[in-house]
Amino acid sequence: AGNLPEGIPANLDTTTWQTLQTKNDRYHQVSILLKNNQNQPWGYMQVGHSLKESDRHLATLKLILLLGLPISMLLVGGASWWLAGKAMRPIYSSYQQIQQFTADAAHELRTPIAVICAAVEMALATSPSLESEADSTLQTVERQSRRLSQLVQDLLLLSRMDRQEQQDRPSPPIKFQSCCLNDLIGDLVEELADIAIAAKISLEQDIQIDRPLYVLGNEDRLYRLIANLIANAIQYTPPAGKVIVILKREDRYAVIQVQDTGIGIAPQDQSHIFDRFYRVSSDRSRSTGGSGLGLAIVKSCVEAHQGQIEIDSQVGKGTTATVTLPLLGH
């Protein structure tokens, strides 16, 4: 017979499996019923052992899991991040090379395109007696040359924006200054009025504030942003339609809205309209000569000015582009 550990009650408990608790330790006890030759109960035998070692091992295991699991996860996460970065490095390098090639190609194309445009303009101006077929051909060449020139300018602008977003390949910073949106919108509506008249579209401005609204930004980029939105609205609005440019203030932000009564954008295309070179598969793209870069430039300009842009459009009813920019001093 063994000794009864201190703190365990001496009364007989015949439960087969028991875990007994003392002040400092735990014990596991097994009770076995004893029988005589006639298979009648004769007594009980109880055997127990301390769980001190098991508890100590369990406590050590818990501590290892508590400390080791987070550390292991951090190590695995760090290693994964490093390996992913190493794997992405060649892809990122290729992307940079593509960007550089685009910028270099666009830069090199500017001069020959300008020469072609100048030569065609000179031919049209100095040869009024050209046959109608030759004259029509030259006009087509001039029109497509101007379109190509605009595409090259768009590519150069996007390339510069991309470089300014890359911290490891810095580009000359954008010059930001105080810009009056009232004046900018007024000038653009006046400048684009002839295009709207030629398209038989009403172009109006609706300034809904009494005081000028100023933002901190680059005037050339803001000009391009608003001009692209207005030109896009005119381009996709049928004759007798209307384009309205709205300027208002909402709390600490200036809100520019360009509303049109054009053909609208299908829901499945709205999530892609800011993608570069994206063209919707409808008459909207086939009937116009856009490059698919206008709204991509708009989005880049908005992001460069810490703003937001939203497009709300219904097919056959029109489109509203809303640009939100933080006001100067807010």
C-alpha cells in the first residue's frame, strides 16, 4: 500500500477514473472493483499517480505555442514578402523598360509627326488648284496626323505621371500653385464653345457659388483634366444635346461635374472606362476617333491632386462625371 498524498480526502470514492486536486498538484486515480471466487464484490483497489510532470510538459508546450506561433508567422510572412519581392523584381524591371520604351518612342515620334503635319498644311495652303481627290487625301492625312500627334502627347503625359508615382525613379516634381477653378472652367467653356457649336451641342456652365474656389494644383494638369471631361462629353453627345459644367462646394471640397445628355455607358463597361486604351464594343467607340487614353489621363490627374472621380451613367440618358478636389487651405 502507498501513502495518501496530503490534501486528498480519505473517504472512499469508487468512480473508476478520477482526477484529484491538491493545493499544489493534480493526481490521476483509478479504482478497480475486486471480487472473490464466487464473483462477489470483495473490495476495491485504488491506484494513483501524480500529474505534476505531465502538467509541467503541457505548460511548456503552451508557452512554446504562445510565443513560437506568432514568431513563426512573422518569420514566414517576412520570408514570403522577401521572396515575392525578389520574384517580382524582373517583372517590375520589364514594366519599367516598357514604360521607358513608350516614353522614348513617343518622344522620337513627335518630330516626324510635326514635320508631316507642317508639310500637309503647306501643301493645302499653297496648292488650292489640287484635284478634289488629292485634296481629300491630304485632308485625311492631316486629320490622322493630328490624331497621332495627340496620341503621342497623351502617351508622354501618362509616362511622366507614372514616373512621378515611382519613388525609386523620380521625375521632376509637378509645380503646384494656387489655381482658381472658376477661371479655369470659364476659359475652357469659352475655348470649347466652337467645337460644341460645330457638333450642334449646347455647352453651358453653372457656377453654384458666389466666391472663387481655389485648389492647390498644377494648372496645366487641371486644365487637361477638365478639358478631357468636356471634350469626352461633347464627343459622345448627339446633335441637339446638352453639356453642362457645374462647379460647387461641398464642405472642404470643390466639386466639378460634367453632365451630358449623350448615349451613356453600359454597366459592364463602367468599371473599365479608366483603363488605358480600353474601347467599349459598341457604336460609342466605332463612331468616334478617340485613343482610349482620355479618361486614363483624367484619373491620373485627379489622383495627383489627392482627389476622387465618380462616373454615373445610363445608356440612352447621359453621363455625369463628378470630380472632388480638396480646397486650398483645408
